[in-house]
Amino acid sequence: MATAENAAHDLTPHEVTVHDLTAHEVRVLGCLIEKEATTPDAYPLTLNSLRNACNQSTSRDPVVSYAEPEIEQALASLRSRGLTRTVHSTSNRAIKYRHVVPDVLMLDPAETAVLSVLMLRGAQTVGELKGRSERQHRFESIDEVAGVLTALAERGDPLVRRLARQPGQKDARWVHLLSPADADVIDCGGTGAGTVREAAVAPVASTGPDPYGQATAEFYDLLATDMWGGFGLQLLDLLAGVDPDDGPIVDVGSGTGIGLLYVLAAVPGVKVWAIEPSKSMRVGLHARLADSDELRRATTVIPSRFGEAELPRRASALFISAALGHLSDAERTRLWTYIAESMPAGAPAVIGVLPPDRPLDVPLVKYHERDVGEHVYEGWQSGTPIDDRSMAWTLIYRVVDRDSRRVVAEYTATAPWRCDGIDDLRADVARFGLTLTEHDDCVVIRRPGPTEG
């Protein structure tokens, strides 16, 4: 018979701090709550079962890929807060884990179910919560769900908040307040407790021929470069066998030139054609070139869209980090044709693939922040469908005084984006006789050699 290990210290309800949980802690805790209700025979959970629950691709937003050390760290933090317990069994050597959220936060089964769905799926409407909490708790009506949400929002220490209905949305959505990443969703028209204060400075919308780059370039290196920790390392591996004598490497959508550092490290002595249509982005790119003799000698900047860009007669490789969704149909045709006709057989075209693979509503959330002197720079994003394959992404960049939380400046930019899945790309390139292989967060497209099918 299993026995639960007592917490190192006893905490009475509401003495536990629960509004600063990390994304890992929210996911782990939400999974423990969900699995207790939906798979009671397998609960409490082993570390491996909990990892599978965190990383499952259904009923999760966002979909993640946590490693066991990350989950163990989250469990240790949650246990120190008194929110989880470690369970030891005399019949099984595997340590298991359970939560005690209803006891600590004084929640009934209905409140627990609603909170866990918000933790696992992000912002939800009342109707979505009714349907998606069915396996944990059966609600008889939408009004019953609304009553639970109101109770959670009106507590002395609110656990949820109602967002203002956004343009294009039929119903308002609700979010939990257990994590700053979720609690800080911008809601200038909110009505519930804990609403984020409306910005004191009116946002400046980018206009003109370069709306996306004009706002993004100023903040890109500070806020939008986390992806390079993974994609850049993959470039080092995937470009390692490239022969610089076969021609330059083409960088489609070079941005501020972060990828150039990885390319030259992977293929010493290679030349690079950096295609970047945004004048604002090129300011950052040229500043990077000015600081490095090696980059400046190797890089040729092409200041135009890919469709009009001058391309080298032959290229040894090509890569696109986060720009494929910006290319038009005609530009895609030119891209696949170029790989098929102007790159050696087997030469890699490394292309980043970003979610989602189909358009969906993405509520406005903060994806990153960075301290800069006495200010905090914040990056926010949201998305709305345009049609069955495209969506519009809106980016908001805020400069906030750290002490007063006064908004010093705010800029917005909206741009269309075509959504692609792996199967979409595989079918697309097959028409040009190209092959596709999958890698983490990217694909490699090649022209097969004479013995390849």
C-alpha cells in the first residue's frame, strides 16, 4: 500500500504563493490534476508517465517537449510550495507523484477541473471549458461553468480572469493567474480582478511598405532570437559537409544576420548571399557586418524580396530560419525550382518550420522579456485566421519602466503568414523532384542524386 510523504512544512490554505509558477510548473501541476480524474488506476504518476502527460500532442496548448530533468526540477519547486507530494510504494521501486491543490487552495471538484483545463490549454471560452472539462467534471450547463469562473475570479486572491472579447471573437476568454506568462495577457478592456493596467502610452502602429520589419528590427536581437539556440546548432550539423567550392550559401530572410555566425562556423571560407527585403532589418544586419571583418568579407547583402532577388548561378546550400511563411506562391515556386536546378545533388536546403500548421486563434500573450537598464522590454504576439491556410500575426513591443510599470513606448506590427505542416511541404517539393527529411523544428530539402529515388 502506498504512503504519502508529508510535506516539510505545513501551509494553511492561501498561504502558498501560486501566482509566480513557471510554465513547467503549471504544465506539471495541470497534468497531475487531469490524470487523477481521467486515469485514476494509473495515479499517482511515475516520472515517465508525467513526462508523457506533459508532452502529449492532444489537449495541450502549447505542445511541449520536456525532458525528465526539467520535470524533476518543477516537481521539486512544487513540493517546496506544498502543492505536490512524493509517494513511495513498498511494492514498486518507482517513485510516484501526486498533487494536493484542492486542499491547499480550497477548491471543489468543479473549480479544480476548470483550473486544470486553463492550465493545460491556455485561454478558453466558457463553452470550451464546459466541453473540455467533461472527463474531469460534468457540468450541466454553461451557466454552471460561468458561476465557477466568477467564484474563482472574485476570491480574495483571484485564480482566474476574464479577458475582453477581441475583434473576430464571438465569446470572451478566460485565463488562469498562476503564472506571470499567463496572467500578463494584455486586456485593456478587462472587467475582472487582476486586470493589467491599460498602457499609458498609445501604441504606435507601423505603416508604409515595411510594417513588419519597421517595428520588429528595433527589438529583434533582444527579444526574438531564442530560436537560434536550437536552429543555429542544427545548422552547424546540417551544413557541416557543404563544400564552399560549390558556390555561396543563400540566406533567405537574413534579418539582422544572426544566422551568419553559425554558417561561417559550419563552413569556414564560404561566401553568403544574405537576402533581406526590410530596410529596417538591414540596419541591424549592416551593423553586425561593421563589427566583423570576417562577416563583411564573406557576406553579400541582397536588398530585395526573394522573388526579385538576384541569385548566384550555383549555390552550395540554402537556409531559411523563420521566413517561409512570408513567401508568396510565386516565390515558393522560384525557391523549389532554384533548389532543383541550381544546387548540387544532395546539397541541403535547411528550412525552419514554425507552428501552427493550420490557422487558429492565438490570444495575445507575452512570449519574452528582457531587462535593459531601468526598463523592461516585452514582446507580445497574437494571431487570427485569414483563410484556411493563412493567418495574421500581430506583434507588440513594449518598453516598461521596471519600478512604476509605466509604459514608456509601445509599437505594433501585423503581417500575414502562411501555415505549413511537414506533409504540406513534402507534397509541395515532390512536384519538383525534391526529397524532404525531418529534423527538430526544421526540414532539409534536397535534389536526390542519380541513385536516389
